[in-house]
Amino acid sequence: SQTIHQWPATLVQPVGSPLSLECTVEGTSNPNLYWYRQAAGRGLQLLFYSVGIGQISSEVPQNLSASRPQDRQFILSSKKLLLSDSGFYLCAWSPSGTATDTQYFGPGTRLTVL
Amino acid sequence: GQNIDQPTEMTATEGAIVQINCTYQTSGFNGLFWYQQHAGEAPTFLSYNVLDGLEEKGRFSSFLSRSKGYSYLLLKELQMKDSASYLCAVRWNNAGNMLTFGGGTRLMVKP
């Protein structure tokens, strides 16, 4: 069966510091991968989307970036965090080449920028 | 735009039935998903509708009317553990595999 991992689970960072969040998927190959952010009490905002190694689509211009160095690894980064970057970051995967393309979410990383 | 509208909050009684509505713009529609999200946790997949009608999964059912741009999630025999946010998400024809999420409906189940 497929599993998706994210780390760290929680993170407290000062404004202006760098960020690296990691997501890995097991039990599948060539998944579609997604990064979402959820502000407190709000809906999910899609940040980045990837259909393969090195292929990244950005949905929202901001100070974040994403990379996919391996088939089942997706990384979210920032060089300098802003207060507004605080939120719940969720990684998701969906099987490629299927009709329903249901997305399955990882456990998330709660980021607080102080 | 591709607005997706859901009520912000709902309250229901344990053992009762509750219906959570979701409306969306019909142009380019290519599938609708419902997710459950408990506070502080990740969303979990509940249901998928792409054709008109009702999909039933135990105590949960989801309905879709493509012509009306309307879906609902029906929860029967409510339990306290059903207190959570319920997210409606739509896939569009011109957006590949990407989903657009509504703001979610926070359901509170009371004894």
C-alpha cells in the first residue's frame, strides 16, 4: 500500500530564516505531487504541482520554491521566511494516468514564523 | 473565476442527519471530491462524483447535479467523531490533475 510522509511535523522559525520541508511517498512510482498551504481556519491553497522529476508548476507567486530531486521526493523551500508564511503545509500525491486522480494527503507540517 | 461555495459552519445533534452543500461554476467541470479534516490533521478522502446522482458509502453519501453546479454530502446517524471540517474540491477540464478547494464547512456535533 502507498504511504506518504512529511517532516518535520512542527517547526518554529524566525522571520528571515530559511526553510526546507520534505515529503516522500512510498509504494508507488511516478506519482503526481502537490504542496498546499492552509492558513488557520481557511481552505487549502495549492502552491506547487509536479508530474515528474524536475517538473514543477507554481500556482501562486511568492517567496517559496519547490523541487523534485527524485521520483518520490518533493521539497518545499524558502530562502527568507515571512510572517505570512505561517500555516499548515500539506503534501499530497495522486496516481498518474488514472481517471479519478484522487489526491491523498500527508500528515502535514505546522509552521510558525515569529 | 472558479468559485466554490460552502457554508462556513453547521451544527447538528448526535444521531441526526446533516446535509452539507457545495456549489460551483459549471463551466469546465470534471469531477468533485469531498474530504474530511479533523482539527490539526490532514484531509482524508471521502467520496468522488463525476456523474449525476448519489454515491453511498456507509453513513456517508454524496450527490451531484452537474447542470445545477451543486453537490451535497449527507451524513447519517451522526456521531461525535464526525465533528470536523468537510472540504469540497472540484477538478476542472483545463487544469490537469489539480483541484480547487472550497473554504470548508466546520461541522459541530452536539450530544
